[in-house]
Amino acid sequence: MILSKEETFSLSEMEALQSERLHSSIKRVYENVPSYREKMNAAHLTPDDVKSVADISKLPFTTKDDLRVNYPYGLFAVDKSKLQRIHASSGTTGKPTVVGYTKHDLEVWTECVARIAAMGGATGDDICQIAFGYGMFTGALGLHYGLERLGAAIVPSSSGNTEKQLMYLKDFGVTLLVATPSYGLRIAEVAMQNGFNPKTDFTVRTGLFGSEPMTEAMRAELKKMWGDNFRLTQNYGMSELMGPGVSGECEHFCGMHINTDHFIPEIIDPNKGEPLPAGEHGELVITCITKEALPLIRYRTRDLTRLFTDKCACGRTTVRMDCVTGRSDDMLKIRGVNVFPGQIEEVLLGIDECGPHYELVLTRRNHTDYMEVKVELLPELLTDVFPDLEHLGLKVRTKLKTVLGIDTKVTLASPNTLQRFEGKAKRVTDLRNV
């Protein structure tokens, strides 16, 4: 279901709309945000120098550090009296990043999420259980209002208390589940531990998963647990840009459609900062062109992906982004080799005996970095025969070395022994500076 005419605009129609909105946004931040004005003046730019999308590369980048330095309201382009909602990140590594919304911003946000939900298969007939944590995190309320816009009924279960989640799923006849991929796995796992078969004992037919990257191996693992008829799409967003609603997959699974009438995407070389052509893999940069409170310009997401511009079979003409393969700031450098957790997940989930739960432990000895990969074995394939375990450990280690280019220690863990997550999964334990 296509909700908005803008989703099928021609390239020229979309560029004209983007150019008009870009110029308006640049003018607004130049006049109302001292930090942006200083950056543009330093680059010898005025709003009149940015007349179209073609001029966007002239503009300076915005980073998460800019949000922290200007905490809490320094990058806002409206007075606090115009705000109707304030969200913030957890701030676990310092000051949180604060985002705000005017009445107009909340309307745009709801519209964008409704589009993403509709392309993922949601309808007004759905009963939707939202297993994201409610609070300062944008994910839960974003999906809540977007799905309500479609006419769906909402079960705001929040995250945690997984056995109660199962009760709601079954008793309420839930048809759509909103969760992180890792928590979607956990819900299915707890269901089976309690004697349920997720494929037959629940009415869930659609999953709208987000808040953390989902590899194709993870998608396959989820479908294995929830069933082949479980329609599972992922969507993308981040609090700084809006929350969920920036992009999402349709039923053809050929990338996530970006709401390009509200966001202008670019791909840049993460090291040099130079724009890359469509199809090239690099860092995603997003410019917000309809937000009033916090219209970020050329925001460096640190997420690694690529863009597709060909028309999708679903009829939408908007630019699509590939599944995020990792974050440039999540890259692990081990003995001079760049390693992404997603690479390791793909390897582990491609080995029949390995389950979807794993942990990467980083240590340092004599100024040299080492990585240990802990992975749970599947209960039905668990063995206590030492030669078999030794052979399996060598198999995992060899496949990891082939993909990563470095040797790692592999620890095979018993089922249900590694930590589970109800929100974003934390796969890396870094002990190098402990």
C-alpha cells in the first residue's frame, strides 16, 4: 500500500521539491542557529549559495559531537515555547543528544512512520504489540503513532517481562510485532521454553523490526523460529534525524525506501568525507529538509551502506538504502585488521550447530589486541563428546579466519548461558583498557 503521492514522484519532481525545501531549511538554520551560521560563514557560504540539491556538497557536515557541544538546545531552530515533545539518547558515553519536535514535526514524523509501516505490510486491521522501551527512546512512540495513523490497534507492552509479552501475543490475538531483531529472537526462544510453537500458537503474521542492524543471516534465523509465512521487514531511523521513519523495506526486500521528500541522502567516503556515486559503499549522510525544531544539515550517521536509484517493483520511485552493514565507529581494529560485528554474525549463523547468541570479548596483552568469540550451541545439536566439540570449534575458528583475515579464540557456550537483550543487543565487551 502506497500512502503518499510523493513516494512515486519522478526524479525531476523529487529534485524540485527537495531543492525548494533544502533552500528553506538552510535559510532557517542560518538565521536561527549560531553554530550553523558560524560554520557557513567559515566556509564563505550564505543561504543564497544553496539553490538546489546539486549544491548540498558545499555545506559543512554536522556530527554527534555538535549536538553534545550545543547541549541541550543549541542546535534548535525554534524557541522552546514552540516545542511539543523532547526526546534524548541514553547518554551512556557522555551528555545525551537532545532532540525536539514542534507540532508540525510530530505530524511529519507520524506520516513518515505510517508510510514505512504500510510498505512493511501493516494495515488498519492489525493488532500491533510494540516491544520497544517507552520513554526518552524515540522508537516506541514513533511506531505507536505511525501505526495508529493507519488505524491499527496498539498494545504498548514496552520491552522486558517476556513471559507477559507472550500472554499478550496469544490472548490479544496480536498480528504485528514491533521489536529489535535480537528481542524478536528472545521472545520466540522464551515461547519455546514455555511449550509454545511460535509458528502455530500465535497469530503474528508481520514483524516491523528496527533500532539495530539486521543481517540476512539474522532474518533467516528469525523466520526459522517464527515461520516462513512471517513477513519480516526492517526499518531505519535515529533519534537525531527524527526517530524511526527515515526508511523501510517493502515486500520486495530490495533495500529500504527513504522518504526523500523529507530527507536527502548522500554516501561519502568515511575517511575523506568526499561524496561517492550511487551504488558505492560508504557512510550515510542525511539532511533533514522539513523539520522545524532540529533541521540537521548533512548529518554524519556513521552507518555504512549504499544507495540504489532504480525503480522498485512496488511502484515507489524513492531512493533506497541497502541494509546497514555496520557503523564506522563500531569497527573493531584487531592487530591492524578492520572487523565489523556483522561479519562475525553472518559466519556464526551460517554454521548449523551455532545459535544466534554470541559475544565478542576484546583484550590486550603486551600491547597486542586479541578477540575471543563466544557462541552458544543449539540445544538440539549440543554434544558432550570432546572430539566433536574440538572439531566444531576448529570449524568455527577456520571460517572466521577466512572471512576476517585474523585468527580468533573461539569458545563454545552451552545453550541459554550468554546474556539476552530486550533492547539493542550489546555484542562487544571491550576489556582492553580495563
